[in-house]
Amino acid sequence: MEVVKDNCAYLSNYEVLQLLKEVNTLDSKQNRQVNLRTVAYEASKYLEGTPCIHQSKEQIQKLMQALVPYNLTKIEKLQILNSCPTTPVEIQLIVEDAEERLTEEQVNGILKIIADSIPIPRPTGESESDGGASN
Amino acid sequence: MFVLAEMKHAVRIPPWNFNLKLTEAVVKELNKKLANTVMLNVGLCIMVFDIMKMEESYIIPGDGASHTKVHFRCVVFRPTIEEILVGKIKSSSREGVHVTLGFFDDIVIPPESLQHPSRFDEGEQLWVWEYETEDGKHDLFMDSGEEIRFRVTAETFTDTSPMMSPGGIPLKNDAASSSGATSDNETSKSMIPYLLTMEKAHNAVVFLMTGIHMDTGND
């Protein structure tokens, strides 16, 4: 095994989940590879807990185009896509030197773009029970 | 996050897979070899992404299998340094908090990277963040199974392949050669091939509240 290039492209969580779904649809007789099945199952379970299950190809394109004017790096945009921040503090964590590079309005603009292009249905029941537990 | 890594490998296809199409057989062999394994300085390999180029297949005398040199790309889990991830707390010990992503477990938050001030509760065997507010100190317990947001600060790759002498012959342990193999296995198991070191995303108080069960009342 020889590694030519250890990082030739980045994949979004959405793309990985689509690939893993294909593996998971193969039935166990066709797919006797235990390692592949294990990692595909566990990784897709992890990814299903992230916002990427609500995404589609068109939404991602829309989001990426809308983020162009903010001069974010590729990795920052990818992290925004993968984690779909909903609060300003999340943006400040992802974007390096956010205080200098982005104004408060710009941060709110990014949040609005994310909310507009990738609407995430909020499970109301879950957040209520969370609130109850912490009191 | 996930990345693609470009690799090449001479794939050996055993005769009982000759009924498959060559590409199918190659992908199958590569997945068998790569899936769910950590490659040194590459990351955790998930699966083959695509095949870029296949060279001519050849047969070696004395072996019924065919060998094909394949250039391919592989989906690899390799978080970038400074990346923010969300995981679940697997366990806590004096050495820090161990976090799991479900498919990847070797994540540790050392005590010095936890919020300040934090202490280790011996009774509960949990880390506690002593969060200060105007009306006193609150103990925030980091319970196992809770979600936690953290930042990747370092990655450590350890070569866990069997020890090789310069001639390529596996080095034997002092013990008898038959038990040598098993003890080799054990040592390589206890070594962690790919370790991510984290700190809690400390300026994100808002998130931590979701990750930590709050203990405000009785004491």
C-alpha cells in the first residue's frame, strides 16, 4: 500500500452519508465484509445524528454560493455545512479570528443564510425534555 | 471531517473471485484490507471511493491469483487541527475525559484542557466543572453518555505494525516463539494507532450547558 497523496479532496458529511447508505443497502449475503459493514453502520449512525440528514445537493449548492461574499476558507465553509450553526458563538468557534474578520451583522447574515438554505426541523418534544432535566 | 486519500496498491485477486468483474473484485479486496483500519499518517479509512487507474494484471508463477496495480481513492476520517466536533463522553478517569464518535473512540481530553476550574470527583469518577456565577459555585458534572463539543488540538499516530528487524523478519520476543506471536498482538492492541487530543471548546459556554447535567440544588 502506497499513499500518493493523503488529502486530495474534502468530503462533506452529506456525501459520506450517501456513500455509506449504498453500502448499508447491500444485504448481508452480498456483503460479507465485516469490517466494512461495521464501520459503515457506526459511521452512518454518527452522521445521522448530525445536520447532514436534512441536507440535499441543491441546498448545499445554494448555501455555498450564498457564503461566497464572506471570504471564508474552504475548511470553514465545510465546517459550517457540516455543523449548521444556529448561534453566533458557533460561528465564532469555527471561523478563525472571527472578531476581526466578521462584523456582528455579517455573523447574523451567515446564520440567516444557513437557516434559509438548510431548514432544519426542530424536534420540539426533545428540547422541552432537555430543559426539564437540567432544572 | 472526511477527506479523500489517493493511494496505489498491487491488489491480489484470489481465483475464487475470478467470476466477478475485475473492478468489483478489486474494490472488494481493497475494502477488505482498508475498511475500519487506521493508516499511519493518513487517518481512519472508511471505504474505497473510486478507482482512478488500473494497470495490467499479471500472474506470478506458483500463485493462482492475479495481481493488478490499482490507483484509487479512499474515504478517510481525518479531522483537521482546530476542527470542532461533537461527540459523546465514553468514560472519565484521572487522565482526562474519553470521548467517542461512535465509529472512532480514541479521543481524549486531558485535564489541563478542560474548563478552568475543574476537578475530578473520586466518588462519582467524573470530571466536574466548577462553574462560577454571581450566586456561588455550581458543580457541572460531565456524565458519561452526554454530548460534548470539543476542538481538536493534536493528533498522534503510532506505528502499531509488528516490529520488524532491518531485514524484514519479525523480531521475536524473549518468550518461546509460539507465544511470541500472541504477545505481539497484545502489545499492538494496547497501543493506540491514532489518537486525537482535544480541548473543550472553552469559549462556548452555551454548548457546554447542553453537554453537562447541571447540579444546582442539594449541596
